Amino acid sequence: LVPNYWNSNDHALMLEMFDALDAGVFGDASTDRMYATGISSGGYMTSRMALADPGRFRALAIAAGSYATCAGPLCDVGAIPADHPPTLFLHGALDPIVPLFTMDAYRNKLNQNGLETRRVVDLFATHEWIPPSAPDVVGWFMAHP
């Protein structure tokens, strides 16, 4: 559904960022405990971290997004890697851009593969950060040291 991530500028950028982190360009940042979060297209990008960079991230938090290769209501959740990080999903039930069913398809596939997830849905929210997002993301990441 989406262009090949491995040939994209996004993937090239992430590889440069990981190299810079490993080289200490950003200071004394530890690469031993990394987490990824994003909203909307950043949520899809967060999912791509599990596929393109296996083992690098301790946990993910995806807001108003879905699986790496999905695009809005067009969503076919592909193969799930066995080492997919624990994933928190935050979504508005009334989201017209990234429908809730696409997030649920991703989460259900993770659960079917025995992988840890948590689902937080705001019944009145659309395509947005829902109110519990900030504390829930921090709490999720802290629970996965």
C-alpha cells in the first residue's frame, strides 16, 4: 500500500540517526534503552521501527496510526516479526483519517502472535492525541526497561 520503506528517504534518515547516536553525536545518549512513539504518519513510522530495526526498541507507542504498510482505511497487516516490541495503541474512536478498525487489526495480529499490547481508545476523539496519551506513553515505556 505504501512505497518500499527500505528504499525511502525516511529509512535513510533513520539509519543516519542511529549511526549518529552510536557515534555520540547527540551527547551521552544511551542506545541500550530505545523507544519509539508517533502520531498519524509518525505512528506508521513507529510501526516501521519494529520491522526495519528488529531488537533496537524496547517498546512502541502508536497514536492515531496503524501497521507499517497501511494507509488510512487501506490496511492489510503483514507478517509480524517474532521480536516485535510491546506496543501501546492510543486512538480516537471517531478517527476519520486512520479508522479504529485498522489499529485493531494490527493489535489483534500482535495478540494472535502472543505479543504484548495495550489499547487506549477515547470514544469521543477523532484524529488527535487523546488526553491520556502523555502519561500513558511514559508509563508504558517505564514498564519496559
